[in-house]
Amino acid sequence: MLIRTLEEVIGTERDVAWGDGRSRRLLVEADGKGYALTDTYVQPGAEAHLQYDHHLEACYCVEGSGQVVTATQVHEITVGTMYCPDQGEPHILRSDDGMRLVCVFNPPLRGHESHTLSAGAPSSYEPNQMQSA
């Protein structure tokens, strides 16, 4: 049984600035569960262009609100909403006032990954960031 609290992660190497907020990695590859679990804070004013080519992600909003924008639609994200982009699907994650998401990644994150965000170009975690050495 693995037990880990958010308080144990904050301020450690598992508390990662991902580009437009903080990603607290509660489970990572080294934990051996086959997926990663994060408590992710999206800062106010965020507009992150994302595209995950190498893994799947599901996010569940537990605080605040924002939007996920795809090529064809704007989806409002509020407390109790889950979104799960298709692998390789470009999307923009926005929040005017900030939000908090619980996210699952498969394959799992190693723990130190972050995005290189630039307007109009999606960012993805690179395979060499994700694979074991």
C-alpha cells in the first residue's frame, strides 16, 4: 500500500513548474503503478497550447474553472468536469481565475517533465523525458 499526501509533495522535486502552473506528482513511474497521478494547479491567465503525442491524459476539475479549446469547439471546465483529449489532439488549456485539476497519465510521468510553452505551438512531454534510462 502506498500512501502519499499533497503536503508531502509540495516543495519537493515532485512539485514541478509545468509551464502555466504547478504539477504535484503524487504518483510517478518509479512508484511502479503503471500510471501517474498529479494534483495540477493552473495559474490565473494561463493559456497553454498542448498536444500529448506520447501518452494519454485525463483531467478532473476539483477547484476553479477554465476552458479547453479544440480545433472545433470550446469546452467549459468547471468543478466536477472531466476532460480527456485524444492522443495527439492539439488543445488549449485556459483559465482566467485559476483552477485545480487531478490528472492521470499513461504511460506514467517520470516526475520532472515540464512544458516549453509558446503562443501558437503546442507543447508535449518528449519521449526521452518519459522513458526509463
